[in-house]
Amino acid sequence: MQKRLLNIFHTLLESFGKRNWWPGETEIEIIIGAVLTQNTSWKNVEKAINNLRNDNALNIDVLYKMDRERLAYLIKPSGFYNIKSIRLMNLINVLYDDMSGNIDDLKEIDMWIIRDKLLRINGIGRETADSIILYALNKPIFVIDAYTKRFLNNHGIHGGNKSYDELQDLFMKNLPHDTYLFNEFHALIVCLCQRFCKKVPLCKGCPLERDFMV
DNA sequence: CACCAGGCAAGTA
DNA sequence: TACTTGCATGGT
């Protein structure tokens, strides 16, 4: 399994090149994007983030003081804006009150401790927490999402009824814990699914064609 | 028109 | 534990 996963990774990297994830310049921008992209296409999330940027609101101190209604208005293009404004506020409040809004302090803490802390926040589930840890804090945790499940299922790597944590274990027990590897691998899986793994297991031109014969 | 998009929480059985 | 529903805009 270790070899197979690494083979897949290298094949995808050669086919698609580096993905340069996460799209976002600052840590807080990545964190906000992780919440806004819940069940939402990234294109709509970009519009919402641009609204925040134009309002000079990609900043924990500014967001902390902002009215929830104002935040909801700004993130409207990303959909679910009422519930997402609450979720963002819950997250910002924890970041601000618990650690003075200093992301660098957060990076000093063990990632599993951070994960538990994030998961206790109403509105932050496993995928969102792990995306924040990997892409904003640059710590080696593997993100599982709908694409990853489809990819694993299409390639017969898992049975189909596994939990999030079990699928995460599959990657983390069979790959070196390397932030760059986990970052790039997940981004490449998303890229693969968006281009080839729609519904049928194998589409024309899929770079993993040979993987099926193993 | 229908359906999907880088989820999550709350409710039900 | 496993399944359903609400949340809601924008693209195809």
C-alpha cells in the first residue's frame, strides 16, 4: 500500500504538476476559506473573500469586532451565509479569546491538540479542522474530502463504508508524515477528480490508467 | 428545468 | 451507528 500510494502520488505530480495549494496569501485568509468552501464551489468562495478583502476584513481583529449581519452580507456569494457567518464568528472568537489572535502561537501546539480544540467549535468539522491545520498551520495532517472518498472508492482502495478517521489513518499510516507531501497529494486528488473521476471509475485520459492493472 | 459544489449540526430511528 | 434535513448562492 505504501508503494502504491507513492506511485499514485508521483504519477499525479508528473501529470498535473504542483498545485500550489491553498489558494490564499495569509493564514487567516486560508482559515476563512476553509469554512466558506463547505459544500460550496471555490469560485463562489473567491467572491466572498474578495468582498472581505475590499472591506479590509481579512484580519482577526477586524472580524472579531464586526457585526454578524455585516459579515453575512459580505460572504453572501459563498452561499449559506447566515450559518457560515455564525461558524466564522465562533472560530474567530476562539482564535481571538484563547490565543490573542496570534496564529504563530497556535503553530507551537501539537496538531492533535489543535484538532481537538477546533472540533469543539460549533461549525468546524473534521475536514475544515484538518484543512486549517495542513494548509494554514503547515502541519502534516491528511485532509479527507468528498473527492478523496470518490478517488479511494473508484480505485478500490477502500471498501466504501469507512469513517473519516479511518480513511485519514490509511494515508497517515502508509506515508511519511511530511507537510509538503500531504499538501500536494490532497490537492492532486482534487485536481484528478475534477478532471477525470466524475462518476465512472475510469475516464478517458486518466493518468492513473495503469494503476488499475496493479 | 434539475443538479452540483473542496460540510456541518441537529434530529430521528 | 446510520440516515435525513436545513442551510442558499451561482454555474452548467
